[in-house]
Amino acid sequence: MTSRKRFGALVLCIGMAFILAVSAAFIIHEADHDCSGEDCPVCRLIAVNFNLLHILGLAAIAFLSFFFLLSRRLACGRRDRYNCFFSGTLVSWKVRLND
């Protein structure tokens, strides 16, 4: 990976962390506000921030699970496609069987 891509990924991660932190802080700060009625703009912003946190949390879980499965798949290689999680023998694990 080039340094330009790494820098872009770092900026993206910092930006996502900043957005999550600011959204959570806004929800915490405005949780006990004086509501002005049915069309309260603060309540709408709280709902938007809550939905943003919910969607980003689900996206992060989906991305991490996809990354884990992909890395596990690449670690297995093509040689042992069907017996990936249970590969290995007693000899390869250097298990000594004493009688």
C-alpha cells in the first residue's frame, strides 16, 4: 500500500472517530433539554444523531466480520479449500503419541 493510500485511510478513520464522538457527546449533552413541543428541532437532531450512530455501528460490525472471514479465507489458501478450519495433522502439530 502506498503512503498516499495509508494517509487517506488514516484521515478517514480519524474523521469517523470524530463524527462518532461528536454525535455521542451531542446526545449526552442535549438529553435533558427543554422540549418546545411536537416539532422540536433539538429532538430531531437527537434522532438523526442516534440513527447515525446506529447505522455506523452496524456498518462497522458488518465490515469487521467481512474482513475476518476474508482474512481467514486468504490464510487457508487454495490447497485446502474445504478443510480450512481443521487443517493439520498430528505430525505437523508435533504431537508425540506415547504408548
